[in-house]
Amino acid sequence: QRLFDTLPHKPEYDPDRRTTPQTFPPFVRPTDRLTTVEPIDTRPLLPSSPVTFPRNYNSYIEVSPIQLSSDNRIRVMFRTNDRNGVLLFIGSLNPRPRFIAAEIVDGSLKVIGEDGSGPRYVAPSGINFADGEWHELDIGRVPDSEDYYVRIDRIERGQMPFSSRPTQAQSAVYIGGVLDAMYNRLPASIVSRKGFTG
């Protein structure tokens, strides 16, 4: 017997639509016997085509500019044995610093947000991110808010207020480092003066 024949509500077929409405009931009923459920694995999925940043510390990727004031999200997966380096920089330094950045400092991951009212940080303690294992950094706008969330290895580690009012300008996006000329101009809130390797 086909699966659809056993369901209380069969999906209706509409030839004018490309998809069929999903009207299925839940497959788990109160009378079903449940087996032991394994805990959800919070480790990141492995990337299919990773990019290697060599130990010369001057490599980086520049991608299409985005608006920090809009509902953007960026997700970066990384692994390294190097204990220091700029991992991510989104924003600008002129006329005044306005950015979201991430760096590895002494093996710890630090996310910095600067919207013109002073730097804010999300930095989980007691975790070594220079362990040669894959990690995932996910930064995005909290819905209906001016805050950005920071998730590391699929766990929310904190939120940063980040005002969308000062500018609607496009912001450069650098991964793995920044332009050589920018390192000396980075504010003191960003400790690293070299790029990421890994």
C-alpha cells in the first residue's frame, strides 16, 4: 500500500501549480513508540571546497560589498593552528570606523562591532579555536532589531547592538585578512596586525 493511501489527508493535486500543497499530518503520533534519540551534533558540517590562506599572512578574499544596515548574514567556516590573525572584516575606516570584524587572538575568537558609539565585543572564553578543527562563525541581524547575533559552532554566544542609522553606504567585505595598507589604520579594538592562515 502506498504511503499517501495511509494518511488521513491526501495532498490535493492542482495542475495549475508547480508544487503540491503540504497538508500532511505529523508522522509521529502519541501512540508511536520512540527509540532513543541521539543528541544533535553541534559541530559544523565540513565545507566542500575550502580555500587555503598560506603562511605569508598577506592573502585575503574581497567579496561584493554589503550594507551593514540591512538584514544581512555572513557565515564563515575556518580551521587553523595559528593563534593570531584577522579572520573577517566588514565595513570601512573612513570617515570614522564602522565595522564588524572577527579575529583570533591567542587562540581565542573575538568578534568586534563598531557603529560609531564605541566597540562592542563577543568573545567566548575557555575555547581554543586554533586547534586544527573546523569551526563555524555565523553573524546576522536579529529580526526586528538593531542587534547582530553571533553564533559560533551553532551556539549563540551573544548579541551586539549595531545602529543602522548613521549610513546606508555599502561596506567592503574581507575574509582572511585586509589590504596591507589597512593594518596600520585598524583601530586598537582589533589587536591583530596580520591575516589569517589556515
